[in-house]
Amino acid sequence: MTDTVSWSGRSLWLAALVILLPLLALVGMQHWTEDRGDLELGCTAQLADGEGPLSENLALHLSIHDGNAELVYGVHRDGVELGAIRLWGTLSEWTPASLSYHLSLDKGQVLMDFTQPRLPDHLQQVVMLGRQPLVQGKPLPVSFRVLELEKHSALVVFDDSQALWSCEVKKWGPMAR
Amino acid sequence: MFIGQTRFLASSLKLETATGEQRPLTRVQAAVLVMLLGERGRVVSRASIQAAIATACGSELPQQAANAAQSPKARADSRTETRADTRTDTRADKSFVALDDIMASLERLIGADWHSHFEVVGRQGFILHHRRPARRLFARPAGELSAPLFVGLILILAGLLFFLNRQLPTLELLPFSQQQTLTNASGESLLWRRVGETNTAIKQLKAILPQCEHQPWQRISVSASSAAPHPLLHLVLEGGALSAPQNLKLFDIDGDESLSLAVLKEAGVCD
């Protein structure tokens, strides 16, 4: 016997809903997480040159909260911050799948310990490099990717400088406060 | 008793459609329906149906059963010739064909309700389902759906996949440009990972690391900043006595002989 039955309209709507709803939820989740790329990283690094370790350390603090981004890069000696650069702006884009973050930093400050006669050389050079776009009224673009993420640490690389950092993860994800 | 919206009137041997139209049944057709409705939801063997027909119609079988499938005029014409043949032919083969003909005649009478409730179970028998069987989406989609609808659904799904592919970024795998195991003279191994391009300092570092007498780290990730403010070698040392990974930034090591085993020992990269 030939079967000429076709689906009723109700069954088709049901099938379409079963297919469409999870897909729409997925896209919605993607957009929701795009808006909530909150993150806080704290990183420290030992400095050394061709003759051995230096007495200064580097410290990097990076936080993103509700689309606002702040980056503090400083030089320390014996637990005292000799100087630091603070840049802030917005999270212009982030890609959850590849954990890529693009910051647009349009404001900046140089912080220096009052007892220091001048900024450490390394920091002075970073200031000269970073201030150029800001002086011209443009934001400083900073992009980085999280290469590895473990429970309390993340391996991060900055795209322009290829600077590699292992950082302590202080806050992560949409629920970070 | 209903088959879908078609009502079987057993007392008058008639079918009443949803529109109220009444259609007469032969005794054979009625006997088959009574049997199937009595065992509704279960497989009824061909033999059982034949027995039911024989009980209901006596010696007229199976030829009358075959006649049930014919047009009324043909049925009338052939009725006079039936009785002599029925007793001598091979009953099994004829009855098999006759049963299928009876079912076909019922299908013509009942229409859509019949083939949405009725099922042929191979050569064993038949089932009359209580309700319309559930559609099997993945069993025979092309057969269940009309062709334009099936093509339309496929196109919609393809469009959705294309849309999602554009919307959802793909995961970037293998972020390391190079990854390999380095082993020193005492057999200690170290996972070497490089991010980005290599340079002289990175090549020197990779050549020196196997010379370490003792390797305090299990994994070293390395990258180089060649641009301003000044060349810098970034090292992330993991898996040592300290549980947390250590960052080390090496300055002024872009010269040919700037990196040495002594420098790495001083910096704590190797013992």
C-alpha cells in the first residue's frame, strides 16, 4: 500500500521549534558571554640580563569588568613600586572560543614613587611607546590571547609584543565581581 | 468502533465516514474488520483472519474474499463461477492473495484512516493500531515528508549552519609555534614550547638547555619581543619546586654570545 501521508502542520512547527530553540539559545548565549568577558589577572616577573638577575621585578595587573578595562604595568624593587603605568579604556572585542581580548585604552597615567628621581629606564621606554596614540587623541589598542587556562593560572601572550606571561587568575567569567 | 474518524457499524455491516456517508461492507470485509478490531494493537496472523472469514462465511472462501476486492459489477459477474473453483484450487496460495485483496478493498473504502492505522507485518499478518502511529522523523524522512518540504527543511538547516558558522568563532588550536621535548645528559626531559617567531636568542637558549646538569623545570614556554622598547626574551618556567609558574624576562640578550649556561644558571633556569 502506498503511503501518501505527509506531516501535519502542528508536527512541522514542533520539529522546527525543537531544532530552532537550541540553536537560538546557543547564539543568545554567545552574545550574552560576549558582553560579559570579565577577567582579572595578576602577573609578576623576575628581570635578568646577560650578567644575571636584576634587583627589579615587573608587575602586570589586568582587569576587565562590565566592558571596562584597566592595565597597570609597574616596576618593583624589594616590594616597593618604583613606578607604574596605568592605562584604562574599554574592552572593544573578545572571542570566547579563542579567548582573545582586544582592549581600546584611551586614558593613561604614570605613577611614580615620590622618593624616586626618575622612572626606571624600561618603564620610561614603555611610556614613550604607549603615549604616542594617546597624544594624538587615539586609543592605544592592546590585544592578548589566553593560550592556556588552569584553575588558578593562565598563560597569556600579547599580540603586538609577543610578550608571554603566566598570570594568577583572580577573577574569571561572567560571574566575576 | 472507530478507525480514525470512520465508524464501523457491525450490526448493519456498514462503514460510516466522518461526513456521515454510509458504505456497505461484504460479510468477508466485516469479518476481517471484526477480527482486527477485536485484536486491536496486536498482530493478527493471516491464518487467524482466514479462520475468522471461514467461520463467518463458510464455504464461500477464499473466492468471495477475492471478490471483495473487485468492482461490484465484476463481483456480480464472477459470483456464479466461484463455488466450483474454490474447493479444488490450492487454498493456501489463493487465500494469501485474497487476504491482500481484502485489505486493499478496505483501504479503498476507509481511505486515509485505514493506512494511518493499519500495518502489514511482513508475511505474518496485520495490525490495526489504536491510534495513528507516531511519525518516525529519522526513519524515512524523504518518504514521510513531501519532496518540496524535505528540500525546504534541508535548506533551512543548511542556512542555520551557515549562520552559526559565521556567528560562532572557531577555536584556535595549537597556539604554540614549536613544541618538543629536550633531554639533558642525565636523561631529564623538559617540554620546550615556543610562541611566535624564533630569533638568535631563542635558538641559543634551546641549544643551551640540554647542557644543564640538572633540570629544575618540567616545562619552559618562550617568546621573543624584538621590537622596542628593547629586545626581550620572555620565559615561563613551570613544574619546579614552586607550584606556581615563574615569569622571567631576559634583557640585552640579542648578541651572538650573550646567552650562556652561566647566565641561565644565574637566572635559575637550570642548575
